[in-house]
Amino acid sequence: MSESSTITINGVAYDAASGAPLEKRPSAASVPSHPVRHAKSIHHKTQRSSTLSRQFVKSTTKPVRTPAVAAAQTPKRPAIERSPQITRFARDPQVQAPRARTISDFGPAKHPVVEKAQTLHAAKLQQQAKAKPRTAREIKQTAISEALAKAKPERQKAKRSHSKRRLFNITTACAALILIAGYFTYVNMPNISVRVAAAQAGINATYPQYQPAGYQLHGPVSYSEGQVAMNFAANAGPQRFTLSQTRSSWDSSALLANYVSPKSSGDYATYSDAGLTIYTYGNHAAWVNGGILYTIDGTAMLSNDQVRHIATSM
């Protein structure tokens, strides 16, 4: 077959007149057949339907979604340069801070004419109020108000006067107490001095409750071991006497034999008073009481009664 009677397409030769392929394509490979086998019956009864009853259960519906609409974008205003020569466009307003208000210390001044007119008007109203008769209730209220207004200053004055009076009373009482304490200290100073001296001397010395008229304690109370001495002087004159107290174990008989008789050379007088035996000779006297020897010596001319009062007051 000539080349003009055949057409080759994709490597396959076809008859130009009939269009039939001149060469056969390779046949597909044969596949071995398998024998058909039927499966044994597995289910003995029909399977129950699993379809839902739409009478009670509604079918699911897909939510309807609306297509999103893109928000319309406002076209931006193009930046335009303004010419400084154009004045018809207003400039951006500038925010100014509010100014602080200054309050003047001086109030508004009244015009002299207005002030005079107001004064005359007030005086006229006051005269009219005075001329108008007041009722009993108004008079009563006025009297009560005046009384209350007066009562407050009086109360304040009373409180002030009461506090001042109280302070004065307290000061006076303190001064009186100080004076009384000083007086008692002055009066009892001899007793205090004798007690201090007796404590230092180690004896039970006492101060006489009776003092002869015109005599008083003169100088400090002197003391030594087992002895205390007090000096008395006359207020007007050189007369003096010393009252001594000494620890002793004598009785009245021993005192007479050992002390009075040798000093008086047998010239003495004996007195008994309040259980005491008192010996006097000249300007001297002696007695014993409670283990203490009492003696009076000096230039004072004391009477027998004065000596006995001194002895019984100790």
C-alpha cells in the first residue's frame, strides 16, 4: 500500500479512503474468572428500621447564613494644603483656660443719696412700729427674750466669780493651814527638842507642862550620855535656872543622904505632892521619879509652889 493511500496519526496508520486502522491494537490481558459463591444466611429476621419518626422529631435544618456585607468605608478626605492668603476659611478654635475670678475685699459702695433715703425709710418704719400698739403676747415674748439675754451674762459672771471665790478660798485655807502648822510647830518645838535630845541621851526625859510666869526656854536643849539639861531665862532680868534630868537608881532616902544633905549642909525643906518627895534648899531643888533624878539650879528665886508645880507637871 502506497503512502498516499494511508494516513499516520500518532504512530497508527489509517486507510485514507475508509479511515479504518490498518494495524490492530494489542488486546488486553485475559483475567481468570472466579467461581461465584453465595454467603450463608446470617440474619434470621429482618433488621428493625432505624429511621427517625419525623412525627415527633424534627429534621435538622442548616442555619441560614446571610452573606457578609462589607461596611462601606467613608472615603478619607484628602489632605489639602491651604494657602495662607485665603482668609475665608476659619481657623481651628483655640481652647483658652478660664480665668480665675478675683473677689475684691471691698463691697459695693452705696450712693450717698440712696443711703440717706434708706436711713430715713428705716427710721420712719421704726417710728411707725413704735406708734403701733403691741399686743399682750408680743409684750410677753419681748420680756422673756430680754430676760433670757440678761440671764446668760449673769450666769457667766456668776461662774467666773464662783471660780475666783473658790480659788481665793483654797488659797486662804492653804495659808491658814500653813500658819496653824507653823504655830503648832513653834509651840511644840521645846517638846520636839527634848524628845530628840532624850533619844540621843538614852533616857526618858520630858518637858515640863508648867513654866513659871515670866520665864521661857532659852537656847537649845543640851544633852550628854544619860543626861538632858534645859535652860530657862527671865523675860525681863538676868535670872536663870537650869532643869536637869539624869539617869539614877536612887530613891528619896538615897537622894537625901547622898545629894541633898551634903550640898545643903542640913538646911533644906521637904515637900510631898502627887507621891513625890521634893527637897528644896536656897535656889536649888531635887527629887527622883521613875529612875530619873531631877534637879533645879540657878539664880532664879523660885517659890516652893512654883517648884512643886514644875515637879508634878513632868
